Amino acid sequence: MEAFDATYQSFQKLYNQAKDFVKFLSTLDRQFKNINRGELTVIEETLPSLLTGLKLIWTISRHINQTENKFEDILEAISNEICNKVKAQIEIQRIFRKKPEDAIKIIKQGKTVLEKWKNEFDATKRDIETQQTIKRWDFSKAKEIFSQPIYMKKVLEDIEKACIIYQEFLAILGPDLAAVTGSSEQIESEKDKVWDQIKKLESFPRDVFSDKYASQWKTQFDQFLAQIQQIDSHVVDLIDKTFSE
């Protein structure tokens, strides 16, 4: 009978904890739906209220702040969902097919969302630390939880740089230069060379946003920059030759 009572009390405790989690997390239903279904701009606008809500339930729930591992799981699930939404909007195989200005705009929005997620968490953590009555957010998994958004932002900066480079070449190697140089075929050839290098980036064979393949991506992007530098030299020579004749 004593064993039964002990088991029953254990189950009752778990049941109360689960009920507490459901009750408080349901207050963030709108924010969770926005992250799950919304565009990047909606996710960005949702993050401040999401962190405010997480802080509130951490403060007033008698179970949640006593089970840090479960709260870490919630943070990790949110972080993964945010990263997945950014990935879905910025696929390496498709992003370069958009107009450069459109691609750059989407990439900037993705970077903003990832950065804001980390910044809002850090700001909330600092706010909690100033209030001695609230248990601190000293989560052992915090570094792991935010490693993916941090790395993804770094890769997005590379992709954005590639888009800007392509945009600049399109502007330079346009009809005006063709009219001045009288070398439209040569200009088209240089444009094709730039696009060939872009295609090598978009055909990256691994998950470009996974830090498991960070070294492979760095190698590929460094090769891209080196090739672009050579193409840039050819274009400069072409322009110099035109105006020196």
C-alpha cells in the first residue's frame, strides 16, 4: 500500500506539472501560431511579446521554474521553429533566382529575425537578473539553443554579400557599358561568368545552414570570392582598354 501511495503521489505531481504547463503556455497561443504560420515580419513583431510572456510564466508558475530542463525544451522548440521559418524563406537553391533587390530584402529580414530572437532573449535574461525575487535564466543549454540562429545569420551574411556582388555586376555590365565599349558579346561573357559562380553556391550539396558543414561552406564561399575577384579584374581591364583607345 505504501508503494502504491508513493507511486500515486509521483503521478499526481507529474499531472499537476503538466496541467500547469498547459495552462500557462496556452496564454502564448497567439505568439506560437504567429511563429508557426506567419511571415518573417510577423515573427519579428511577435518576439517581444513572446519573451514577455515566457518571463511572466517563469515568474508566476510554481512548476515551470522548478523544471529548467522542460523550459529549455520550450526555448529549443521555439528556436528551431524560427530557424526553420527562415530556412523556408531563404533556400540556397532558389534565393539567387529572385531579383537581387528582392533577395537582399528577404535575407535582411531573415537576419533581423534571427538576431532579434537572440537579443530579446538576452534582454529578458538581463531584466530577470536585476530582480532578485525571480530565479535567473542560467540555462545550461542556452549556448546550444542559440548556436544555430547565430550560425545561420553568419551564412545569410555570405549569401547577402553574393547577392550584392551579383547586383553590382548586373548594374555595371549593362546596356550602357555595351554601347560605350561596343563589346556586347564580351560583356555578356563576363555576366555569364558571374552567374556560373553564383550557380556553384546554389548547388552546395549539404545543408548550408548547418554548422556541421561550416568548413565546406567556407571553402566554397572563399572560392567564389576569389573567382569574382578575377572576373572583376577582367571587367576593369575591359573598361580601361575602352577609355584608353
